[in-house]
Amino acid sequence: MSDENDKTLTHLLDGVAHAARAETVSIADIIEEFGDRAITPFILLIALLLVSPLSGIPGTPTIAALLIVTLSMQALFGRRRLWLPQKLLQFQLSSKRVLGAVGWMRKPCAWVDRHSHARLRFLTAGPMRWITLLICVVIPLTWPLLEILPFFTSFGAGTISLMSLGLITRDGIYVLAGYGVVGASMAATFVFLI
């Protein structure tokens, strides 16, 4: 994904739509579409799909959590090619539902594409990149427990979408927005518990 257009959300959605040509689409089909060097874009893609109504399908948040944690750990340790267990690669969804989620995400993703620029780049490199990837490991760990609450995981997936988008486009504004959501969530949890 070296071409600048390959870093847009619209490009990612186009790739998913292209992979979803048959009745069902597997994780392996989507990886084949993008190649196995696309670790951070693939994290973004999974998080984006979970922001959509796909998060309401039983089992999807747990599978997405496993995928994002596995991929974020690989990116954290500097792995260049993504690796996933065969069981996760074989996970399939209805192409009709996937294409519906892609259609649902097109307008907001096009808006984000138009407003993404290289800003606050220090938030997307070095130690700040590691911290961001570590947060992308931690957030999904709660999803299997929260799956009983419909669409609740979409909130966490939105945070990961912001952070991974910022890393890909080197736009620290999105990473900062992700940190803001994490901070607000922690404050709300603290207030709720006391």
C-alpha cells in the first residue's frame, strides 16, 4: 500500500466490496485483496466494519477483537507481514451484510478522506506510535464481555478507527481525537463507579 490513494478509507471500502463478490466473504478473501503487508490498514478496516451495523451480529465483535489484538501486537513489534491463525482466516460473513456495511460507511469515509492531512506527525511516529498501538491492543480485550450489549463495541471500534487512520495518514489530529475518546471513556467509567 505505497500509493497515497491506497491510504484512503474509500480505497479500503472499495477493496472490501471487490472481495465480497461471492455469497460469503472470508477474512482470507479480504487479505488476498490487499496483500499481507497491510497490517495497520487492515486494523483500520476491521475497526471500520465494526463501527457499522455488523457489530450487532453475534460473534462478530469477538472475532474482530481477536483480529485487532493479533494485528496490533504484530504492528507493535514491527512485523512487516501479517499473520493470522487459519481459524480466523476462515471466518466468513454474508457478502450482502458486508456490502451493506460498506455502503453505510461510504459517505462518512469520503468526508474523512477529504479532511485528512499530515498534521502533528510526532503523534504518529516513535514512542507515540507504540503507545497508540498498545491502546489498540487493550481496547478490544473488553469486547467479548460487552457483546451482549448491542452495538456497544462500535464505540471502541470508532476509537481504534481514529487512531489507526491517524497512523496510516500520519495525521496526528485523528490520533489525538482517539486519545480524547479514551480519556472521556475513562472519566465516565470513574464517575459511574463512584
